[in-house]
Amino acid sequence: MIVDIYISFNSISHSYPKSQTKTYPPKTTPIQTKRGIQVTRRRNLNPESYYHVTMRGNNRQPIFGSHRDMEELMRIFQHAHDRYPFHLLAYCFMTNHYHILIKTESTSLSKIMALINRRYTASYSKRYNHVGRIYQRRYFAKEVKSYPGLLAVSKYIHRNPIDTKEPIVQRIEWYPYSSYPYYFEESKKSPRFLKTQILKEFLPNPYEKTNQAYCNFCNMVPVHHTILKNSKKLTEN
């Protein structure tokens, strides 16, 4: 089924007047060096864990000006994956932010995100003659430490298009800038960085271990019920 969706890009501003610009405190802790130069503290990320990563537009401004921009970010993820292997369990690109559920392989998350955000910023700035940053701050990353946590976070990510004040689509699978359609229709060729055969294995009883069951879970099971059902840690066998 082909469904036309409407994503409003009309409110996008490609410049930020001084009167509207906000300054946000850094997410990381500043360090005072001997020369008086402030740098941000390196994050201690667990290379064996999955992370829920979010990037938001500066001053809540959109980071996508058209459908073409979302497709460009997808190409950049492909490029980053080819250079620094990683995999995603879920992603969703919205108008002023995006979410991913990611696990790295041999390269740090910071290096991967730096490449993705640098290339997208350069592409965006060139297309719109934009000067300055487009992101609010450095990426947000929250470690996901359990199987139910992966289910809860992936569900949250996939439901973004319908859980807004004004839903973009009526059904999750109709939103094309998300990984959910690849779970819903397994015959679709998925991006190389997306693994759709993992989450289903963590479904609690009485769900079957299938992607169809995972889609039903996303549509029907409240997130907090998932967390209470199963407390098994990712490090357990």
C-alpha cells in the first residue's frame, strides 16, 4: 500500500535572529586546562552496550527542510556504517530531531556520531546557505542495559510519528523515515546497518518470537508493562 504523508517543513527557519537564540549549558562537564581553555570531558561509554541516541535541532528549530534532507541523512548513515561498522535496532527521523538505538563494533560511538553530524551539517549548510550550528548540543546518549529496555526504547522510537500532539500518520508503518516498516514488511530491503532479527527474541510471553508479534507489541503493549515483565540483564545468558 502506498500512502501519501504530509510533513510540515513550512516553519523551518534557516537563520537564527539574536533575539530568538538561546544558549544551552553543555551536556558534558567543562575542564579548565593550564592555558585556560575549556574543553568537554570525554564520555565513558560501554562499547558492549546499546545506546539510545537523540539529536535535536538548535533552539528547537527543524533540522530537515524537505524529504530530500531525510534521505540525505540516511545516505550518511550508510556511509558511516561502511567506514565504521555499527548496527541499529531502531531509528526515526522527525522534523526537528532524530532517534537511533545503536550498538558499535570496533569504533567509538563518539567517533561515529561526529562523522554523521559533521557530514549532515555540511550538507544542510550547503543546500540552505546556512551559517552556524544546526544541532542544539552534543548528542544525547542513554545506555540501555536490559532486554525489556531495548523493547521499550525501540517501541518509543517507532511510535514517535503517531505519539505527537498531531500524529503525522494514522499507522506506524505508513511513516517512511523510520525502521518500523522493515519490521512490518520483512520483504522490504532494509539498510545495511539495520538488524531486524534481534528485538523479536526479547519479547515476553505470550508473544511469539516473530517480527509480526513485535509489531503487535509496538501497537498494543504499554512501555511500563514491558519493563515490569522481564528484568533479565543483557549480560545474562
